[in-house]
Amino acid sequence: MVEQRMVDGSFEQEIVQRLGLVPNLFRPAPPAPDSTRQLWQFAKSAYLDAPLPDLFKARLAVHLSRLGRSPYCLARHFGFLIGQGHPEGAHAYDPEAIARARPLLTRPLADPVRIGASLDRLEASPAPLDIPAPDSNGEADLFDAAAALFMQGDAADRARCILRRVLGSDRFELLAALLTYLRMAQFWADMHPDLRIDPDIQALLQAAPELAESLRLEELAAAADSRPAASGPNGSHASDHRLQRLLEIDSVGVLFFDHAEGTLIDANDAFLDMTGYSRQDVASRQLTWQVLTPPEWIERSAAQVELLRQTGRIGPYEKEYFRKNGERSWMMFAGRDLGDGTLVELAMNIDDRKRTEAALRDSEARFRQFGEASSDVVWIRNADSLQWEYLSPAFEAIYGVPRDAVLQGDHLTSWLDLMQQDDRPRVMEGLERVRQGERDSVDFRVIRRTDGAARWLRIRSFPMVDHAGRVQRIGGITQDITALVSAAEDEKLLRAELQHRVRNLLAVIRSIIRRTGDSSDNVEDFASHLEGRIAALSRVQTVVTRDPLAGFDLAELIADELRAGAAREDRQISLSGPPVRINAKAAESIGLAIHELATNALKYGALTVPRGFIRIEWRLDESDADHWVVITWKETGLSGRPLDSSRSGFGTILLEQMLPYDLGAHVDRRFEPNGLRCEIRLPAADILKR
């Protein structure tokens, strides 16, 4: 098996990239290369990528390897610890010197008394507990508790509860998955007695013979090879020595099947504890792998039986198994034919790992549902390479570019090319701050490719750290804030416009008060006129407040002033003219002018007689180079009634002095035999709303 080279170069390349070498553990057996790939996937998820402190994982792997009987696993993990390869894939910790690592090989193995004392101390410690420093008493206690869980002995349940409390649920699940992988590696090595110590470890041991003595490789190898031949004419059972050795394993289930019949003929206590069956149930010979296997897993199990027939080995493979009470447990199986018609299978309970995987899948599914439903861009980058690991569909709508276009080659460069060049340095500075553990928010501009629209975007990014506090990824949300930026600019303009309007309004009010005072005979007259004029001004301001940028409809402005004077359209008034919108400044002056004309008509003009009538018309005059808005006010129905044209009040001053001064108007006011006629010509360029 050791000499077998991999036919899949990419698989070997991935292992070398992550480990610095290809351990014999991951060299696929010719009959079943997929099994090794499954073991490698498990190693990556449960060991290499598990966000626990790297040195802690490496030291714990050495400690727990001493509890098994595999010389290979102990030597390999010790090699990783001292720098032969790099199991974390990124040289995340400095290898330990041999002198510092060797005490791990002589540390007393956990016996019940030692485990009990360690669990007592952990139980009394506050939670959450930080991962202790190497060689500390806290590390020793944690290693003992992990060993109790690893061996699945009497203290396993207590160790599980205590570890979950002191580590927290998340870190406990990571530890449980790590222990599951280390057990599986032990089983795999035990099922392949031809698995040789890796060449780099052999060279190391030749250079340091004392290390081989500390590792007890010769002793372990001898124990691993003590496998007497099967006995009995039909090969119905292994030798007493082999049976005793396998059944003593208490960290995993051991099962013996008559593989011709598929009948369970023996099992160790660990398997009975896992499934709830008794030794009497096994002795009844009624338990077969078909009875123990849920229906949906029968086909997969039958395929493994066929593999056993062809190669003499099965697994590792995973499936659910029936417990005696009808509940199900997830287990991982690996086995081999003993050559006497007996299949020995090693069974490992992986319920904890499956729950962790299910929780991770659910969490990822929820995250993807959130990302795909969001109108904002949700993204995650690798903190080292800045390559995207996730990019939500909203990217295409906001940037106007297919996601595939920026998920090729260098993700960062293709993304930066989408934004305005002046903004790129600020964006990169923000990403660097997040790499250092800070949060950041930055705004930048892009030209959306689908329609050429300039868009303002805002990135809020944050670091995503592992349990050691190192930034592993950068997460972020990108929003289109174009409307927000536009609103802010509008608000700025409105604020400036409001300040200008307030100053102008105060000037108009001062002028109204002064002019009203000059033209009033007494206080009552002053108050009455002032109230009407302020009310007219107020009506204009109400429209300004409602929509400052919309302008004023000239017809509505005139009609509002006439209705305020109790004049009724159609009976005494007619309005006609094209749609015209004027700006706020013009509306104030025109509104006051109409108010004065209406007030004069109520007191002295057409609205004082039953047959009186007012016709108000406006038009756009473009007969010369200067375009004009012309408003004509014509009163009729006053024939035979003397008109006083000599009176000069506020209205006269407003029409003949204020309108020309404020708006550049030309006013022609005449008293004809039938009533007042007033024409107001206003420069269109100054009063029309643009």
C-alpha cells in the first residue's frame, strides 16, 4: 500500500499544499481510492480547518495517539508537532523543539483516578475557559478530560458535560469532531497493518535513536503485528489472542460478523453501550446487519458487502444504525475479512459530528437564503488573498456586471476596476484596516455597466476571527446609497433656499408693515389691512413648505386669493390662460398683487354691485426677443358710477413700485368707464419655474 502512487495529481497536490508532504495514511488503496478521499475530507473539516488553537490541536493529537495501539499515528502526529510537515496548512504556529515535545511522550496516561481529579478541577473552574498554555496544569486537565471522552469509558458522560460547559457549545462541538477524526485515523491505521512509518519520520529516528525509544515504536509495532492465524476448519472465529485484543478496545465498537450469513456473532462492550443491545441479544444470533440497518441504508451496506467480497475490506463508510429502542445513531464503519469467514468491523459513534455538520449546513443555508433575498450585496472575502468566498446575487443589479465576471482570476483587481479611480485607494485602506481587526465604512462611486448610470455605493465591512482572535475572513454589506446622496444634496440646496427665503420673507413683511402703516387712516384700518396681507403671504408660504421645489400653478394662486375674498368663480369671476408654473419669489409678489386687486374690487370695484364681473386672463407673449407672462385684470359692471382714481394706497404702491422693483414688471393700470383694467407684464425668464 505504501508504494502505491496516486493517480489523481490534484488530490496529491492538495495534500502536499496543506501538510507539506503526503502521509502514507492518505495514499489510497488500489481497490477503494474513494475511501481515502473520504478520510481526507474528514481530516480537513475536523482537524485542519477546525478553528481551535493550532498548537493545542497538535499536542492533543500526540497525547491521544498514545492511547491507541497505532505506531503510525503516534509517530506521524509527533512529527507534525516538531515541524515535520505542517498540519495547519499555513505554518500557523512555530514547531516545538524535540526537547520540549518529548515530555508529552512520558506524561502519565489517564487512569480513572487521574481523570476524576482533572474533571473535579475543571468542574470547579469558571466558564468560559480559555485554551490553556502548553505544559500547564490546565492543559493537563483538559487533555485528561478529552482522553476520557476519546476512550468512551465510564467517565465519558461526565467529561462531555463538563467540557461543554467550560468550553462553550461551539468549541465543544469542534473538539468532539476532532476526537472523532483522531479515532478514525487510529481505526484506519489499525485496519491497514502494512501502513509504514513515513520516510521523513524514519529519517528523523535514524538521526535521533533516543526519540524512537521515547516513541516506543518497536513495542507498538510488535503489539500491532501480534495477529495469530485463524483457527477451525470453517474459519468461524479468530484465535483467542486476536479476539481478546480486539474485544478489549473500549473507545470504539468492535463487531464480528459471519459475513456469509450477515449474522452478528460477537461484539465488545463499547458497541453494546452504543446501541443498547445485550450480550444475550448477540448470542441469540438474531441480529444481522440487515436488521440493524434502516431500510434506506440497505443498498449502501450491500455495496460494502460486495466490496468486502472483492477486496477483503470495507469502509470507511457512514450510515445510520438502529439502537435497540428503535432510535437511530450515526456511525462510521471500517472492517476487514479475517480470512476465516469472519468480518471484523470497527464502529465509531459520530452523532456529535453529524449534529455539528447539520448545524453548519442549516446555518449556511440560512445565510445563503438571507444573502440571496437581500437587495444589498452580501459578501465574504478570504483575509489573506482577498478572494471572494461568497458573493450574493444582488451584485449584478447594483454593479450591472455578472458575478462570473469578477469571480475569475484576481477577484480584487476585477472589482476595483469597476469603481472610480480616485476612490480605489480609500477602499483598499478600508480593507487593510479590517484585516487588522477594525470595522470600516467607506463610500465610493461606480458606473453601472448595464445603463451607464453613476451610482454611489457604501461598504460596511467587519473582521471574522477564529477562536484565537486571528482575522480569517472579511465580511461585508454593500448598499446602493445613490438616493441617499441625492437626498443629502437636495437637503443642502433646500437648506440654502430656506435661509434665502426666510431673509426675503422678513424683508417683505417689514415692507408690508411699513407701507400699510403709511396708507392707513387709523389703528383699526391698519390692523385689518395688515391681517389680510399677511394672510395672503401665508397662503403662498404654505405651498412653499409643502413642496419647495415644485413651483406654483398660476391659476391656483389667483383662484386661492379670490376665494379668500369671498368671490365666487363663474358668477362674478372668470379665469383663463395656459398652464404656467412660477417660482416662489414671483408667487409672493403676484399673490400680494392679486390680493390688493381683489380687496379693492370688494371695497370700491366690481364686487360691490350685483352686475359687477371680473375677467382675469394670462398668456405667454413671445412677440419680441424678451418673452413675457402677461396677466390682465378687467372689471366691468360699474358704468354710470363715479370711480375714484386719485386714491393711492398700498395696492397702488405695490403695483406701480414694488412689482417693477422686485420682478422687473411693467404695470398698466387704467380706470375705464366700466371699471378698473390692469395689465401686468412679467419677464418670463425671471418668474417661470425651471
